[in-house]
Amino acid sequence: MRTDTTTLAVGRSPAAATRVRILDAAEALFMEHGFEATSLRLITQAAAVNLAAVNYHFGTKEELFEAVLTRRLDPMNQQRVARLDRYAAAVAPATLGCERILAALLIPALELARDPARGGADFLRLVGRAYADPAPFIRQFLSAQYAPMIARFKDAFARALPHLPRRELSWRLHFIMGALSYTLAATDALRIIAELNPVETDNDELLLRRLAPFLLAGLTAPLPELSDVTREIDAALPPAA
């Protein structure tokens, strides 16, 4: 278990300290094994508590998993919206550009990745695992958890890119969040970077500096001719049986 657990528990009531200990243990185990492979027995052993304590503080394993994510995601998403508001106020009444909107989205994730007391890069990897998890409740929870923040950024991008239909913008934001989650969470990405340039391994700032222009290009790309793309895909597919 991470050393910050003790620090977090200092000055708390016994019940609050127990709750933090369970969250820390669950976060580490969910990150290592995934949701399905992590049992409540493993969590209680790591947290040095009994099953009744987990049930009292969180209820089911699903609710515990949601609490693990909420503890970190809520503050990060609030910071994203607050930064977006500051950037918008600084340029008002002009429209905020896509570069600054992207910065408001990326910087809080980078700050979290650098802060072990808030889970650091390990927590972002857990979020990446959660996105790939087949359990329907996880996808539904993440969708609901991100919805208010995404709505604010969607409105900001819509003002910056008035020529984009809302449906197209929704797709592009979906791709942005997927790329961001993969880049910060996927060990495969870090392995590839290490092979190309060992100096950049585990350097989240360099990762985001490389990611930002890619995301910006995707956001501002011309509208696709979907009919042409569809014809090319159909031509590449084997004929139906």
C-alpha cells in the first residue's frame, strides 16, 4: 500500500481512517487485478478490516469501485471546469480558442498524474482499465460521472467551432477522451515510447505535449465525406455470404 495512506489518515476519526484505508487498498488492487479479479476478501486483507466494515462504509463491491473512482475524478473534473471558466473570463467577450480549451482539459489530468497523494499515474491507469472493462455498470457510471464536465467542454468547443454539427463534435470529444485515457493509462503506450526514446518514459508532461497537437488536429479537421469513406470500407470488405 502506498505510504500516503498513513498521511491521509492522520487527524481523522477512526471511522474516517478506516474508510480511507479501504479506499486505498481497493484502489491499488483494482489497478493491479481489474474489477472482476479483485475480491472483497483481498481488499479486506490488504486494508486489515473485516467484511462488515466494507459493507458499512460502501455496501457492495460495485459501490466500492464507484467510490474509488469518485474520490479522484470529482475533484479533477471540478478543476477542469474551474480552469475553463478562468480561461473564458480572461478573454471575454472574445471566444475561447480550442488550444486553451484543450489545456483546461489536459492540465488537471497532468497535475493528478504528478501527485501521489491523489493516486498519481497509478490512478489514471486504473481509469484506463475501467474504460476497457466489459462490466456494463462501469461504463454507465463513467458516462454519468463525466457527463456534466463533458457538457461544459462541449459547449466551449461548439462556440470555438461553430461550423461543426453537434453530432460530429460529440464524436470528436468521444475520441479525445479515449485518446487521453489511453495515453495516460496504457502500459503499452509507455512501452512503445520507451523503445522509441527511453528518456521520455513515464514523463507525463512530454506525453501530453505530444498528444495535444494530435487532438487539436482531430478537433479542427474538415468535415469528412462519410459517403466516400463508407464506399471505400464497403469495397474493402468481403461480399456477404
